[in-house]
Amino acid sequence: MPSGATLLLVLDLVGTFAFALNGALTALRAARLDIVGVVTLGMITAVGGGTIRDVLLDSLPPATFADWRYYAVAAAGGLIAFFLGRRLDRLNTPITVLDAVGLALFAVTGATKAIGLGFGPEQAVIVGTITAVGGGTIRDVLVRQIPSVLSSGFYAIPALIGATAAVVASLLGAGGTLATVGAAVLCFVIRMVGVRYDLNAPYPLAPPEPARDDDE
Amino acid sequence: MPSGATLLLVLDLVGTFAFALNGALTALRAARLDIVGVVTLGMITAVGGGTIRDVLLDSLPPATFADWRYYAVAAAGGLIAFFLGRRLDRLNTPITVLDAVGLALFAVTGATKAIGLGFGPEQAVIVGTITAVGGGTIRDVLVRQIPSVLSSGFYAIPALIGATAAVVASLLGAGGTLATVGAAVLCFVIRMVGVRYDLNAPYPLAPPEPARDDDE
Amino acid sequence: MPSGATLLLVLDLVGTFAFALNGALTALRAARLDIVGVVTLGMITAVGGGTIRDVLLDSLPPATFADWRYYAVAAAGGLIAFFLGRRLDRLNTPITVLDAVGLALFAVTGATKAIGLGFGPEQAVIVGTITAVGGGTIRDVLVRQIPSVLSSGFYAIPALIGATAAVVASLLGAGGTLATVGAAVLCFVIRMVGVRYDLNAPYPLAPPEPARDDDE
């Protein structure tokens, strides 16, 4: 049976692969990119959140950089997306599922790492959420999309809930393997329910007219 | 009477609130965002500059992350903007004033922090300016605007002057409460004069034609 | 004869100047910017890659920030571009050459710094490449271009090869001045051959239709 640290590493690598595949496919659709661009964007989606996490937690050099397994797994995901892009593109459901897996795993492992380094619960929740959504945000900025986490769907909130669940379990002394997996499953289920029923976070009731596009 | 450290903290928190409110309102106008997006952009505007500052000063984890008061204040600013967005939008003058307050406070506290950590005057001026304009720059990138600090108005220059004044005062042995406030007031006044008289930093005399927008 | 450290510093400063000049000129063409914007973008292009490098290598504060010579040289490059912008714009060949010089020098000095700090060869190759392409990527994001490294030409690959050559030489015990310069020349030549013969990294064979531009 794996120890806690091994479990965290395995979950983190699975999340990394899921995000690399998803990130590269999103990039393929958003812009005309060459193989360098597709693989790079897959890797950035996969390791971006963890890099921000480790800067905030003062845990440099970032685990995603110091441990070659992260970028081997991330590069593999990006290359698969590049070579199978068109076929994978029809597999919208598996891709959404993979992305939700990555979201759930990164939210929970990010929060758990913060607790393990002695940070408070607020920091752990915030850093878990940032770990989960950070890579995709950098990807969207690079291909000139407004980051989807800011504008659509139900994406940051499941991450916030998953990170909170992991932190609460840890504070209650139940921060073991089961609680970690449970919090990730909770995040995953909420995310998939949001996708299924097309949930959205509330929009402003009376938004000012978005008139600032004059410089486009 | 507050000590220097307390004063810096209070000024920093006031600047954080001003930037969160302003950043969330700017985001509301620039793109269609949900509550997560508006509050996130307010928080990023508020804590982004300080985060870059602390990376450059090797003062990790960032104060804006390690101290929950920063993101409590930032989240409050973002939520107020979300719920009162339309009404606040008519209050253009107070918003511009608040932003100038944040600019002035961050330029001065950023520079003062660098001096306190033993950095040289050039570093202190640069880091003060980056603290002041960094959060707004990240916000603009996320909502796909060319950062206003790069293209319009008189924004970075007041910050540069305020940071320089704080550094000079400190080098002259006058780095106390009064000098800190004085440098911030100087930056604030220059910024507001720039707004009032529509000052701009110089443009290139003969710019090459901006022909690269073909991919828009 | 310069020691290894002095050589690295000199090469790094030459690369910084080349990138500042090139970055400011690219910025001038991409958007309407004032003097603050042009100089800032020149400086960001010049020191951005090195800043990311030093975050990843846990070598904070970044050398580009702690050592005033970096931003003095970078600011000089930005100011020259601002004042001579139009005339320099006709000098497309020298600008491309300067950029290739910066690319080559940063790839090699970044990789060499990583090896010197005890990182493994994979980390050194990755960080050398990121040092070389990082500044230009931030610049492109700020002026709302899709980073050219992701979408066109033969840019990241020469950097990758140059960094790899520097690392291999170092592993073979030949990490001296000659090997450093040789690896930089190799990167430079490959980049210039790519420019001359209009080489591109492979594109996806059957890309999915880029249908996500609806929000443009």
C-alpha cells in the first residue's frame, strides 16, 4: 500500500498527464500552432499551476521543475495530443472527464502540500485552488483567450470545495489517503455535475455595458 | 501612534482595498465575467504587484499570500464591486482617486520594503514601481487589454517619482512616517494632475505603421 | 583573459542588450505605445527570461534584478529603439541577427548556470530554453500577440539545441570558455539557417478547425 507521499506523487502525475493532454488539445483548437507550440502549451497547462503553488509556498525550485517525471509525463501528454489531435477532438467527453480529474487532483494535492508545509487553512484553500486553475489560465492567456475560469462555467468553485474538503479533513486529523481521495472525488463529482447540468457561477445582475473594446 | 511597520501595513491594506475595488470594476467593464471572475480579477489587481515584489526581493512566501488580511481585504473589494458594479460605475471620479491612492501607496511601500531588506536604491525604485503597476498589468492581460501602463496616460511615471522620493528620503536618513506619507502624497498629486490635464508620456515621433494586427 | 564567470556575465549583458533593442522594436510595431511602454517592453524582453530562470533555479533575488548592469543595459536598448525606431525598422537583417545572438547567448548561459548550481542535465536544457524564449513570450503576451515561439518559425528548437550542446560539453568535462562559445555559435547558426531557408517546426497534419475565435 502506498504511503501518503507516494500517493500524492502518483495523483499529481496523473493530474499532470490529464492536464497536458487537455491543454494541448485546447491549444490546438484555439490557434494555429506548430509542434513546439502544442507541446509547450500542454506542458505549461500541466506544470503551470504547480509552479505558481511552489512560488507561493516558498518551495523552490518547483517540484514540477526539479523532478523530471513531471515534464516527461507532461511532454508525453502534449505529444499524444499533437499526433492524435483530430481523432481525440471527437472524444469530447473523455477530455472533459480527464480535465475534471486533473482539476480535482491538483486542488487536493496543492492544498495538502500547503498544510504539510505548515501553512494555515486559508492559505491551503487558496493555493489548492490556484494549483488547479493556474495552468489552464496561463494557457488561455498565451493563446489569447479570456481565461475560461474567469468567464464561464463552474470551474473554480469545485476546486475551491475540493481544496476546502481536503483542508477540513486534515484539520480534523483525518488527512490520510482516504480523505485525500475523498476530497478529490467530491471535487470531481461537483465539476461533472456542473458540466452535465450546465451550471454557472452568478453573473452580475446589471453589468455595465462592455464598451471598452474600442482598441481592438 | 503607529510604528513604522504598522503604518506600512495599514497603508498597504488601504492600497489593497483600493486596487481590488478598482480592478474588479475595470474587469466588469472589459469582459463578461461571472462572480468568480470579477472577484478573482479584483484580488489579482490588489495582490499581484506585491507578489511580484516579494519574488524579486526574495521575500517568499509573499506577504500578500502569507497574511490572510490581504486577501480578506482584496476579496471584500471585489465583492463590493460585483454587487454594486452598476452604481459604482457612475462614480468615475472616486474610482480614479482610489486607484491613484493605491498606486501611491504601493509605490512607496514597495520601495520602502526593498530598502528595509537591504537592497540598493536602484532596486528599490524599480521594485516600488513594479509593485504599483504590476497588479493592474496582470489584470489587463487576463481580460485581453493592452496594459494601460504601457500605452496611455501618466501612470508609471508618478509611481516612479513616488518610489524615488521614498528612497531619497530614506537615504537622507528621513525614512520615517512623515517621509513615507509625503512620498505617497507626492505620487498621488502627480497622478491626479496627470488625470486632470490629460498628460501623456511621450509617444514615438515617427512610429512604424502598426501593421501587425492582421491576425485579429 | 576573462575567467568563466566574467565571460558568462559579458555574454549575458550582450544578450540583454540585443533582446532589449529587439523587444522594443517589436513592441513599437505591434501596438501604439508611449515611451514608458516601449522601454518597459524592451526591458521585459531582456530580463524576463533570466527572471523566470532564477525563480526555477531558486536563485533569488534574480541576477537580472540584483545587478543594476542588467537593467542599465536593457534600458539603454529600449531607449535607443524608442528614439531611432523608424530608422532601425528598416534594418531588419541586423535586428534578426541581434535577436539570434540574444537567443544563443541566453540558451547557453541559462543552461550553464543551472549546471553550475548543481541541477541535472534535463533541468539545464529546459531552463536554458526558457531563458532564451521567456522574455519574448512575455512581451508578446503584453502586446496581445500569440507568442511567436508557439506558432511560427524555428525559434525554440535552436535554443534547445544550443542548451543541449552546452550541457553535453559540460558533462564531458569540456565546460570551459570554448565550449560555451561553441554552443552559442551552434545555436546562432541553426537559428540563422532557419531564418534564411524559412524553416518551420512541423504543424499538425490535420488540425481541428480553429472555431473558437467567436469572442474576437
